[in-house]
Amino acid sequence: MKKPINVRLAGVLSCLLLLGASLPAAAVELTPLVGVRFGGNFSDSNNCYCGGYYGPTLNLDSSVSYGAELDIPFAQGPYALEVYYSHQNTTLNGGQSLNPPIHDMNVDVIHVGVAAALPTSDRRFSWLLIGSGGATVFDAHTASQTYPSLGFGIGLRWMASEHVGLRGDVRGVFSFVGNGNTVIVCDGGCGGYYSGSVLAQGEASLGLVIRF
């Protein structure tokens, strides 16, 4: 029996938080965020092969995303361990041609990585460079699958005070879904195949920085 997706996510996040807690830290930052996730084409330039014919291209619709970032600075240098979680509720455009059809889909990204803060002439502002790795979970409610993924991004942080600020990020997430597999969330039960081994998504987000 498969564990519910929220139980698996909670287990992964708990492990990452324990790892972060073991690092020396000066000022931990928690950033709840909201944004827009876009992109996500399963088929590259080819259509999905569904039940003996070529159906429409499968792609994820752009939609709102939300989540949080936890940054725990290392003892020295401008680097911090970053735990990143983002949830997107979207639809699979073209999924109605599959058998059984797929419409609604949740996409969860869980990453751990390093964020480097680059200071500017204004001490309130700093640029951020972000690299991370982890997993992307595709959940179509009837089935779910997890794939390894990498993330790269840039950000800008502005601190209104010692403890509160704003942060904006632009991030790319690249999920390694394999090549020539059955449709990504069907566990082999759907009548559809796609081409391409990497699913690329972008995300632009804005968050409230809480430093403590």
C-alpha cells in the first residue's frame, strides 16, 4: 500500500530540517512565498502516442504556486543551507485524450541546496544565487510518481529591518522523468507515451522574510 503523498512529503521535509538544525547558524530565515509556476511540456516537439494514435501535446498549465524557503547560514562565508518546498495545483493540458483521462494534477518540489548572498552598496539589499537538488512529485490523485530534479535560480532580498524583509526569486526546476515512458503519473496504467527525458518548469515568487 502506498503512503499518502502528504506523509511522504512530511517525512522528507523532517529529514531536511534535522540536517539544517545540525549546522552552526547565525540568523535563520524563514520565507513563506507565493508565485507563479509555468512551463512543463512532456512531449517536446512530438505528440503523445495514445491508444494507437497521436494525440495532443501534453503540458502543464501555468498556475499559482506557494510554499516556503528555510535558510540556515553556515558558520563562515555568505552561504546558507536552503530547504525549499513549493506546491502547484494545475491541469494537464491534453490529458483528456488519455485512457483513463487525467485533468487535475498537483506538482510538489522538495529541494535542499545552497544559497549565496552577494552584498550590494546598500546594506539592505543583497543578490542571491541558488543551486539545489531533490525531488519533484507529480500527483494526479489516482496515482503519483516521484522523480529526481535540480533547481537553479537568482533572487533579490531587501531587509526593512533586522528581522523582516522581502525576497523575490526566479527559479528553474528540471525534473528527470526518463525517456519513452508511459504518461508520467499513471504507473504504467495509461494508454499514452511521451518523448523527452527532462521536464523544465520556471517559477517566479515573492516572499516575506522572517529572520530570527
